[in-house]
Amino acid sequence: MSTATPPRPGPDSVPPSPAVPAGPAAIDPAPRPDTRRTRPAVDWRIRFAVLALIWGFSFLLIKVGTRGFAPFQVTFGRLFFGTAVLAVAMAVKRDRLPRGLRTWGHLAVAAFFLNALPFSLFAYSELTIPSTLAGICNATSPLWGMALSLVALSEDRPTRRRVAGLGLGFLGVLTVLGAWQGFSGLDVTGTAMALLASLSYPIGWIYVRRTLAGNGGSHLSLTGAQLFLATLQLALVTPLFTTMPTSFPAGPLLAVIVLGALGTGLAILLQYGVVAEVGPTTGQMVTYFIPVIATAAGVTLLGEDLSWNTPVGALIVLAGAALTQTRARKRAAPQP
């Protein structure tokens, strides 16, 4: 669930595919691997696994957080502690915030669609639906992104395989929701919020791709500014819909702190490091591990019910999402 950051365009980066938000935050800096950097002490596979665990457990942490605080308060806390982590990272690297009112305006829109809106929708949805279902709904982001990019981005040409993946993915969604049973026992409002949250990510990515391409700011500075603006948005909205908590229960409070510091702040730094080392294609694969971990965590730690159609539908969704990311191979030029 799935936090999100704008990419760093320039000669050392490639624009990310808006069809693949890489996680609850939809983070995908997508720089090219930099062979000039020294190899990190911790292997990228370990960091990749840690990232998948952090994002997978985010939905469990949201559920625990909403047991003690209002959804907007959970989201505000998540963004606040996530921004604090990035602020420390920027101070250590002596990175500066981006300049220009135009850039800050675009970042404010990105912060709304990639952070404030989806984080709040997921928090509200988990008041009435299991964290397992919320995690699976998050996996539909590549499907929404594929559908939107065909309309909004002229460079994303449809292919038979990608269209088939789109149809297969939404068939998986219907399987998860139990469409043949008339969606009986399903909270329609909560599920719709989770699906809208997943739709918000690719909307934000398409906006970022159209407006921030060519911006000279560093990935860290753009991300830090974006999370700061999202925190500011929640700081303005939260008092209008909630009252100050009368108590701060330890469990929910700890869940919100971990959700922000690890699930948002640290996860962004991990994702950027992995993608910078092995490339965006491999880095984006973390998307497909998140619902598996979210389901396992919800069932084992929260005791949530799991019917057969939930894991089966989730596998179909992931298969369809994987197909939507395939690209047609370029034919080699004929030899003279």
C-alpha cells in the first residue's frame, strides 16, 4: 500500500510504467542500474525480501492502527513518521528540497493521488473489510494502470497479450469478490474504497509522467517534498472529520509508527536502492509478493477468515497483472 514518489528523470533514469505501482505507496523511482556505485554490504535480494515483507505487513498495521485511531489519524501518522525518516536521510546526504512553484504545485497533486488519497481510502476500507482483501485489492493497481495508460499514454500500445492479461486480471477480481454468489457477505463500500485506492496510484503516476518529466530534482528531494505535502494535506483535513484522541493505546500507536517509519519512509529508501542496483523491471516484481504476504499475515496473526476463492482469485489477478507488463519483442533487422 502501495507510498509513491515521482521518478528522477534525466540521462541516468527511465520513466516508470504507470501500470506498475511497486507497492502500497506505489514507489518506483526506476533509475537505470548504476555500475559506478560500490556494491552495498547487504545483497539486493535480502533488501528485496525485506521490502516485500514491510509492504505486505502494511495492511495488517493499518488494521491494528484503526482499532485505536480514526482512519484519517492513521494516515496522518503514517505520513508524518514517513516524512521524518526521509528528512533525516536528506539531512545526512545534504540534499535540498526542489525549487520552483510549478514543481511544488505538481508535487502537491502527486501527493494527493499517490499518498493522501489512497492511504486514507485503505484505512477507511479496513474498518469493514479484512486486511487480506485490502492487500489483494492493492494488487489490481497494474490492471488499472494498464487500462488507463492505453487511453492516456500514446506510447503504451495495446497488444493481444496485454489485453488478455487485463481481462484475466479482472476475472480474478470477480473471483476474489465471489461474483457468482452475488457478492454475498461482502462489504461493498469497503471493497470499493480499496479498489479506488488502487486506481488512485496509476492516476497519480500518469500525472507525474506528464508533468515532472525533465525535472532536475533528485529522487530523494522530490520524494521528501511529496510526502511533506501529503502530510500537510492530512494535517488540514484530519481536524475537520475527527477529534483529538482521548487516549493513545500502545498497540495501535506502535502500529502507526512502524507503518510510517518502516512501511513508508524506510521502504522508499529500500526500493530506490534495489531499483538503482538491478533495474526497474526486477524492482517492480515486489508488487506480486505483497498480496501473498498480506494474506498470510492477516490469516495467521489476525485470525481473518479465508475462503478458497480469495487465494485462487489473487493468483489469477497476479497472473493477469504480470501479462499486462509484457512488451512485444522488437524484431531484429534483416541481415543484408
